[in-house]
Amino acid sequence: MPMGRRFNVVIALALVPILALCYWLLAHAWSAFVVADRSENSFISLRATFVVMEKVSAERGPMNAVLGEDAPTPAPQAVALSRARLASDESIAELTATLEPIECRQCAAALTMVTKWKAQLAQARANVDRLARQPRALRRDDAVQAAVRQMFAVVDGIAPLLLSESTTVARGDPGALNCLVMARLTAELREQAGRLGSHLTGALAMRRPLTLDEKLTIEHTRGRIDQLQTMLDLRMADHPDLATQAFNTMHIRYFGEGVTYFRTIEALASRPGGADITTAAFAEHYVPDMSSIVAFRDAVLDAAQEELRRNRALSLWAFAATGTGEFALLAVLGWIVRKLRREVVSPFAQATTAIRAIASGDLTKEVVVPSVHGEVREMFDAIQVLKVTSVERSRLEAERVRLMQELALMAETDSLTRLLNRRAFEKQARALCGEPRTDATWIALIMFDIDHFKRINDTHGHAVGDEALRLVARASRRHFGRSEIVARIGGEEFAVITRVRTCSDARDAAERLREDIARIALPTDSGTSFRMTASFGIAFAQPKDGADVAQLLKQADGMLYEAKLAGRNRVVAQPMRAADALEAPPPNA
Ligand SMILES: Nc1nc2c(ncn2[C@@H]2O[C@H](COP(=O)(O)OP(=O)(O)OP(=O)(O)O)[C@@H](O)[C@H]2O)c(=O)[nH]1
């Protein structure tokens, strides 16, 4: 696989887990933000529920006052009760408004609960109104108690919604859990404080002493209030900075003044004649002290809301930071990959191609140097140096081969005539003799030299003698083809070795050359020309007998000597036995 594609595959494989991780981190950050956002929205419903609980609880104050008055209810008490009921209704409407736009299973369940409370509340109010229309003397004590308990039941029905909403909110921001728990404890404290006051309603309304049951109920409620106070104190000890002022005010106002006042009225109501105080007067003094509980609850809820807001902002920031960080990371990765590809991978592939071309001897391709720096640039510089040295080495190698060939040629060639020299002749003649052939019957070695050559030199000069040698060589080349080996084997001595079908073929060839040499007109320095002759000696051998070049040379030399002795300018062939020749052996000249 090419390096570029391999690089792409590696990058793709590396990107898969990186992108998956980025997606997971972004999705995680987004879902954390969604939960925090939902948590903040749910807090609005939770706070509205706290208010509903408070308002419905507060409605019992004017209700107690009305039940303590004779019929018809005096206008101030009636107006106070109407206002309290209106406040409850408004708080329920506000809660409903916060729940309706949210499409969730919990909200639907909450709306069902709200509808149920409204029905319960309407029934409880109807009971109170029925009792209020009766003359006080005719009102039955147990009926008054039942009306009060019915109002308690409405508030008891709100507590589960508070719990479920608090859980939802805390799930989105566990940091708000402490505030939410404290708000719930405070809301219950407000409810228990209200109930404590309501426990006096019967006795005060009927102008009678507290019954044993009422006293027991008061003790039970007081015990729960003490519990709540202890729990709040412990939590405040862990979080001393949380709404400290509101907490201290609640301690002074309710646990101090409010509880003391209640104990005073309780003591009066425990006397045989009961307490000489109306429920309205009691509520007027007791209820304002309870407002410090609501103020602390609100302070704690404000702190929770602030925490939720901070958490949502933090989640949003975390989401944005994760997205931006991932984008930056991917951008940097992309930049690194691009830079790697441009400055390392592609140049490396180019370098590989260039080195491969140089190694295979293709030095024509240009080495394209990419715009890179550092080590990669140095690598390309080195490749260029390698190419230059390779080109030079190649040139030197070609030169060496040429020189070797020239040397070989020079070693085997006669520089004057350009024919083979004696050494090359003997070598090639041995090779020819060793060739297994069937088409030729004889090997003929023709040796010849120029007659009275010394005289030519002496008469016309050495240069003319050289020219004579060159002309004889040229004539020899003309007469013999490529398959015949022609050489200058001595000063004015030449030799040809060839295969012939018959001995007379060799003799005829020698004759023709002899005649040709005799026709050569040699120019002299004086402008005249003269002719020369040559003598030939021929020796034969049969390849099947194993031709010996040295022997052939010796025999041809002998024949040449005979030709000289016989008067020169003639061909003398070795005499052959008739049985050895296909035709009569060449005659002696
Ligand atoms: N110009 C020239 N002369 C050469 C060369 N090589 C040898 N010779 C001369 O060739 C002559 C050979 O003479 P000889 O061996 O006496 O033979 P010849 O004169 O041809 O007499 P025959 O062979 O008996 O006919 C000598 O004078 C050599 O100096 C050469 O390369 N150039």
C-alpha cells in the first residue's frame, strides 16, 4: 500500500476513538446542562409549592378567628379569611401556571395532585363556612375540630409533591440539596407552628379549658417542633454562612417570643374557665412571629436558587468550553495532520520515488524539492547530491567501459592497418578451429607477404611502405568477409584463416587477392606510382582431426617460403592426400 494511503488509514483509525470521545464528552456536557436547566425550571414549581403550603397553612389563622366568633361573622374576621383564601387560591393558580407548560410525567402527576388539593380545600372551606353560619353555642366541639383537621389534611397532601420536586431539583444540582432539605424542614416547621396555634382554636373558640386530648396533641406537635429545631440547628452548624441573619431572627421571633406567647395562652387555657382571649386576638399576636420562619425559608430558597443559577451557568460554560476545546483540538489535529502530510509523508514518498529511480539507474528524472525545511530538506539535498554523484559515477562507468573496449581493441588491433594483430589472430583462429561445424570440410590458413618490401622502404621511404601495408590490408578486407579472420601477423606479413568447402576455394580466393594486390598502384612522393606483388602460402587442416593453429601457421609459413623460393608473386598451397580432399589436393605452384 502506498505510504500516503497508509497514512490516511492510520489517521482514520486514530480519529475514530478521538471523535467518539469528543462526541461523548460533548453529549455529557450537554446533558449536564439540560439537567441543570431543567433543575432550575423545576425549582420555580418547587418554590410555588412552598408558597402554596404556606398560604394554605396561613389560611387557618383567619379560619380559627372566624370559628372563634359568633354568627354572623364580624366583618373584619370575614374580610381577613376572604383575603387569606384569595392568597391561597392565587398561589395554587401560580403553581398550576408553572406546571402546565412543562410536558413531563412528573408535572402531569403534580397537576393531578393540585386538582385533588383544590377539591379537598373547597370541601374544608365549605365545612368552615357552614360552622361559621351556626350560632357559636350550637357549634359542636368535634365539628370544629374536624374542620381544623380537614385543613391540616390539605397541607399534608402538599408534602409529597414538595418531596418529589426537591428530589428532581437536587438531582440536577446536588450542591443545592442542603438548602432544599432546610427549606422543607422550615416549611414543616411553619406548618407545625401553625398547627400548634390551631390546637388552641377549640378551647379559645368555645371559651373552655383544654381537654386532655388537646393537651396531648399540643405536646406531640411541640415535640415535632423541637425535633425540627434540632435538625435545623445541626444543619446550620455545618453551614454557618447560610442565611445566618434570617436564622437568628427566626430563633428570636418564633422560638423565643412566639413559643413563649403560646405557652402563656396555653397555661391560661388550661385553667378551669379557659382563657379569656379570642382566637382572633391570639392569631393577631402569634401569627406575625411565624412570619420569621417563612422569611428564613425564603432566604434558604434564595440561596438554593442562586446555587442552581450558578450551576446552570457553570454547566453552560462547561458545555461551551468543551465544544470550543474540542473544536480547537480537532483544528490543531487537522493542522498537524496536514503539516505532517505536506512536510513529511508526501516528501518522504517523493524521496522514495526519487531514490528508487536513482537506484534503478534512471537518472533522467528531475528531483523535485518540495518547500520543506530542516531534516526533510537535508534529505532532499542529500538525494540531489546522490543523484549528482550517481550521474557522475554513471558517466565514469561509461567512460571506463569505453576505455576498456578501446584498450581491448588496441590490444587486439594493429594500429597501422586496423587489422587484428598476431595475438588476436591466434586467439580467434583457435576459437574458429574449435567450433563444431558440419557444413565446411576444411580450415584453410592463408599467409602472405609483400615481395621485396625492404626495397620499397629503401627506395620510396618508410611512409610509402606504410601506405603499401594499408592498401594491402584494405584489399584483404575487401576479399574476405566477416566469417574470415584477417590479420597482420608480422612486419609485412598477413594471414587469413577461414573455413572452405574445398581446398581450391581457398586457393582461388588467394589467387584473386594476389591479382588484386598486383593491380594496386602505389603513389610515390615524386608523383609517380609503382606496383607491388605478394606471395601466398596456404595450409589446410580438417576440424575433425583437431586443427592446431601453431601447426597451421608453421605449415603456411613453409608454403609461403616455397612461394618466395619459386620466384614470388604466386600462391603455394599445402599438398593434400587425395583421400583427404573432396577433390584433388591443391597442386604445388
Ligand atoms: N614501412 C614499413 N616497413 C616495415 C614495417 N615492418 C617491417 N618493415 C620492413 O619490412 C622489411 C622486410 O624485409 P625482409 O624481411 O627482408 O623481406 P623482403 O624485403 O620483403 O623480402 P622478401 O620477403 O624476401 O620478398 C624490413 O626492411 C622492415 O624494416 C612497417 O611497419 N613499415
